[in-house]
Amino acid sequence: MSKMKIRFMLTILVFILFLGVLFSGCQKAEIKYDLVIKNGRILDGSGNPWFRADIGIRGQRIVAIRDRIEASQAAKVIEAEGLVVAPGFIDIHTHADRDLLNIPGCENYVSQGVTTLVGGNCGGHDFPLAELFVSVEKKGIACNFASLAGHNTIRRQVMGMKMEAPTTEEMVRMKDLLRQEMKAGAIGLSTGLAYLPGTYSRTEELVELASVVAESGGFYASHIRNQGKRITEAIEEAITIGEKNGIPVQVSHIKLADEEVWNQLERITRPVEAARARGVEVTLDQYPYTATSSGFTSSLPQDVFEGGREKFLERLQNQEVYARVKQAVIRNRLTSSRGIDKLETIYVASSRKFPGYEGKNLKQILELQGKPATVENGADLIIDLVKEGDVSAIFFQMDEKDVEDLMKLSYVMIGSDGGLQVVGGGSPHPRSYGTFTRVLGEYVRERKIIGLEEAIRKMTSLPAQTMRLKDRGLIREGYYADLTIFDPAEVKDTATFADPHQHSRGIVHVLVNGRPVLEEGSFTGQRPGMIIHGPAFGKK
Ligand SMILES: [Zn+2]
């Protein structure tokens, strides 16, 4: 080998070594972020138009929002060119609760961009909350979780299935239990006044119970007593309960659920806007579907349930009682002034006793039974289902125009009213899989009912404000890095009533407390979620 060649090769070697030292030195010295999201369109949750920026994350928090952050400063980079970067969606109305322990990956919510779930809605929570929180923290969950404390749960603990108003002593015990749950970390009180035993309570009872929330802060959320012809009075009752205690009021899953009040939005806007005008903080949530989902008990006269299930079954033996119950079911569920065949609008979603009914409507079930599809037979079928208990159903009972008009109101946020789902389990309402992506795909992109910025606000900072979260729901330096990154041209729900177990499309990355739970559309299996405690947490 010639001298020249040796010198040349040595020079190259030294140069490579030099580069190596320089490069590794630079990297070590300048890694400032665990993760940087580059070139995304930032929709910060405030409702403002998007802007372009890079986001730097360290640990659990957003630490930098800059025009440009060098990729070399990041341990990891997410390239978000062409994608929207939004705060993680906060679902203020779920029934996730205890299912968190069985479905800790929260997949049906993560895949629609949700990073925080609120449970304990409609008057029912997992009692006692302290125990649930400990179990959930031990298990580890993908999403953050907060819970309300439910009036039905508390009332049942203290009074069983009694119809009367509470005695002074019972009232004291209910307030003590609520105080205990607030100190365990509940973010407020929920009622389910169409459900048992909440349906037995009067306004005074609820005003007094809600005073416990006023002691520490928190809000009052209500599944109101009536979502049909008496909806205005029902909203006014919820407002009274909040107003007398000086606490915010959240009216849950708002809807005009009776064809006789369809397209009469003023029945909702009038009481809400009057209250807001006089200084009561009232907000609402809705899901973007024309069908509801619940059990059948609210269709029956409520007194037949007094004292519990055995008493109910006993009472039904009496022909007179049965006839009265049947008439109520026909009146409440199976009568239409618009000539709609109601038997075709009610589907069984899940039934342990009759799994063969799942996904079928009442007309189809009667046909299966070889019975004529009459209203009479439909009522008998509903009563049979209630006798079996544990049946949930889907009711097509709203008008699309009302869903759209409600969405245009600035004080209405998005909430699924769904629960955690195992793929293939029953025939649930598709809202559990597609609420948030359906708003983004169908109502924003396809129908242009509201703008993208407004839709994101309704999913992020508005629920955060209602819950008094000071470090979530917006993209801000110092806030938790709960982020949803999606393709605005692709995002859509795919779950349908016929085929509900379908994950959404177009959500690309989801971060919870800085860690990915969805990456390039695939679940990571990580469980970085936290319990979000209410204002009384830890107080003596
Ligand atoms: Zn409800």
C-alpha cells in the first residue's frame, strides 16, 4: 500500500471518529424533550382557528409550544404534517365506572380520541368511590378517570327502595355518605330522576343533598325527570337544585325524546338561557345520534317497583295491577301521534336471559315468538323483559334536526353516554365507539353543521371548564400532555346500530399524560391514565 493511500485512509478514519464524537456530544447535550410533535395544525381547544407549531413534551406535561423545535432535541418525534393536534377529548358523560377494571385499555374510547372519562352519571356510581379508585390505580388504565357521586346509589344505601321522602335522620345519613364520596374525590353529584329510586325523590330532597357539593365545590349533573312533554319543568327543576346551592348545573344527554315535542328547541333553550342570564352556570351535553339507550323500567308506573324486585313480581300477579302497567307501557312507549310503528323503533341491546333477542327490534322478536306484532303483544313483551331484569334497549325516538340544532348551541358539549365495551359483547348503542369521531366526520366535515374549532372546543375546554380542570382541555405550556392527533379528512365513526363493535378511523395518535396509548392507529397497551380527583379530595 502506498504512503498516499495510508495517509488518505487515516484522514478518513480520523474524520469519521471526529464526526461521531461531535454528533453524540451534540445529541447528549441537546436532548430537551421526551417527545416532540412536529408540523401539526394546532387546534388548542379554545375555539380559535388552528395555527402551526411544534409541541415539546417532557414527562407528563407540555413544556414548549414553538414555531420550530429541532428534531435533534427530541428523544422521539411524531411527524404531524397534514394532521390536527388537539387536546385529548374529555367525555363528561360515560358509564365506564367498574368496567375500567375489566377493560383497562379503554379501547373503544381511545380509538375515538378520548383521554378522560367521567363516570358516576345518571344517579349511579360505584360505591364506595375510595375503593374503586384504589383498584383502578392498582390496575392501571389507559385513560384518565373522574367520577360523580350518584344520588340513586346513595339513596338506595340509606333508604332501599322506599318511595317516601327521607326522614330527618335518613337525610343526615345521605348527606354524610355524599360528603364521604366527595372527600374520596368525587367531582360532584349526579341524579337519575327517571330511574329508580331517584324517581321517588322530590326537589326539596335534592336541594338539600346538593348543599354538600356547595361545601367544597363541584357540580351537579342530572339525567332529568322528563325528556319529553315535561322537559321544560324538568330542566327548571335541575336549575333550581343548582341555583339554590350556588353550584353549576350540567343537564345530561339533552334531547327532545318525544315526537310530540320534536323541533321545539325553545322548550330547552328558554329555561337554560333565562337561568344563564340571571347568573346560573348551566351547561348541557349531547351525543350525535337519534336513538337513546337504557332499560325499560322508566316506561312503567314507578310505584310498582316500591320495596324492590320481589315485591314488583308479586304485584304483577294481580290482574288489575298488570292491566294498569300494560296501559302505561302502551301509552309511554308504543303510541305514536305520527303514525310511527313503535315496535320497529325499539331494539334489545343486551339481555342475559335472551341473548337471541340482541340486535332485534320488538316486531322481529314477536315474529320469532310466532305472535302477531300488535301493540298489546309488544307491551306484554316489554313487561316480560323487565321481569327478567338486566335488559338494555335502544329506542329511536329523536329527530335529526333537533340533534343538529342542539349542536349549534355554544353551551352544549359532546358526551357519549356510553360505556366501555368488549368487542363482540351484546349489541350496544354505537355511541360507545363513535360519538366523537361521528361529530368530526359527519357533523363537521360532511354536513358542516358546526366548524372544526367549535367541535373541538365542545370536546375539550368546555367540559374541562365545567369540571374545573386547570391543567387539561387546552394545549398550553404546563398542561398535561393529553393530546389527540387526527387526520381531518379521514376521521369518521364506523360503528353502526347493526354492527356497533367497530373502532373509529382517522385518529392517528393519542397521548395520555405524555405517553402514547394509540400510535399510528394501533393500541400501545400502555396505561398512563390517572384518577382525577374533585375539590374535596383529601379534606378532613
Ligand atoms: Zn342518563
